[in-house]
Amino acid sequence: MDIEWFEQTQGAAEDVISVFKALADPMRLAVFQCIRGCGGAARYEIESGCCDGGMEGGVSLCDIRCRMPCTASTLTHHLNTLRDAGLIETKKQGRVVYARILPDALVRAACFFTPETK
């Protein structure tokens, strides 16, 4: 392994490591997938099939909590870990907190594994 390559990629590697560490926990991955799969639906109405997202691309933490088999404190811990890894952001609007995916972290991880072309 080339020492120069290692030194050049060390910062990027740390970003990728934090992303994979955050997603390595099965419950945290489920929380991430819940946020990602919701498509911004914060309030889903069964009768009409309509969604009312309070934050573009975001889902309310209440809705995440309803779908996850964990306590509120455990969910908060998982959300904090995902936020610290740069995978999500949260925003409070009134009394409701929304979470949304930040795709840049996933793009950086994908780019890390993409071979450079010369």
C-alpha cells in the first residue's frame, strides 16, 4: 500500500467509516430506511392516500417512532448517531421535529469506492 495514497485518502476514509459505523446497527439502519423510504410523508392519511410533509423530504419523528419497535430515548440515540455521521438533519417546526436524509454523505461514500480515472 502506498503511504502517499493513504495520507491523501485518510480524511475521506474517516467520513466513509463514520457513515458505515452509523449504518452498521440494524435498528439504526431501519430508522434510516424509514426516513428514506417515507419520501417526505410526515402525516399519511389512510383514506385519501395523501401525505403532508412539514419539511421538504422530511418525516416527523412521531411517525418514525410509530414505525420503530424501540423506546423514544433509543430512537433519539439512533437519530443523534445518524446526524453526527452526516446522514440526516433534523429541524423543529413548531412542536414537530422532522428528519430528512442528507444524500451528500452517501455520495461521498460512493465516490470513495469509485476508481479515479486519469
